[in-house]
Amino acid sequence: RGHKKLRINEVNPNDYLSPTKPFFFTTDSIVLYLPYGIKRYIITAVEHEKKIAYARSYNSKSSLSAFDFLMRLSVLVDGKIAAILSDNGSEFAKYFEEACKRLNIIHIYSRVHTPKDNPVCERFNRTLQEEFMETDEYFEPYLTESNLVRANERLTEWLIFYNFKRPHQTLDYRSPFEYYHYKFFEKQKLSPMYPTLTCH
């Protein structure tokens, strides 16, 4: 499989999935304009079917930030990312591509000026802004700090809620991780050839 440059209109995400790599993520970035001319960036990623999401705040919109983000995302899902879709932004070049190669993730590009190629991430970004950023009184003040540790701690707390507790209409009112485990173990029952299953 390896590293390829492909356009989203040329692929079906399900073609890339396997028992050992069941995740196809889409990724995006949000630019935040804060008081005193401060700019911050949030990189986001969402799994296209299971809706598992990750986000992290950065001081710069660079491919080094995106490299760091993808390495963290890979750890979060135990290295099981088959492919990732991004737009053509510079943050998803150079070091981000190096991370894709290192992790053996296929990098797929959306078409230029076609946000509809990434509707899952667009929707998550709206949810992130409406349900967290506009309601959490600490997040924006923490973003003005040069060290974003406290901002990312707040963001992580919300992501835990989003992934493990918040019901999603498109997932039969399960949380993303509930839905993933439900689908995974249902598949295990139907397909005993999956080598990763351990019986207890």
C-alpha cells in the first residue's frame, strides 16, 4: 500500500480498511484570531465512519505541528490508521508527509477549493466550536498563553466526553467508541478468521 497522492474523488474510503488497520481519518485545521493580534491553530481529525475525533491546539500552522498531531493520533488508535484525507494546505506537506511514510499511512488529498470533499471534518469543526469553544470559559484565555498545556488539557477533557459519552445520531445514538466496539465485536462473531480476537 505505502504512500500515495490521491484525490478523494478517485477513492472509496472502505477500500483502504483492513482488520489490522480499520481507521480512515479526515483532517483539517481551524485558525483562531484572539485579542492583541494573537493567532492560534487547532488541527482536527475524524474517522469517516466511526466518528472518533481528535484535536489539538498549536502556536503555528506548520507541517511540524501537523507531524506532531499525526504521531499523537496514531498512538491514540494504536497505530491502526490505514489512510488520512487532508486538503492541500502547507501544514499537510513536508513533515506531515514524513509522518505518513513513517507510519505507513496513505495520504489522500481533497480537491482544491472543495470543502465538500471533507464533510465529516467540517461538521466536527462546527460541533467543536458550538459545544466546546463557545461554552468553555477557560479555553480562550488559556489559548492566549504561549504554553498551550492548559488549553490542550481542557480540549482533551471535552474530547473524552465527545468520544466516550456523547451520543451521535448517525451512530444509532452511541458514542464513537461504543459504536466502534459494537461494530468490531459484531464482526468478530461473524468472522472468526480475524487474528486479533482473544477469547476470555
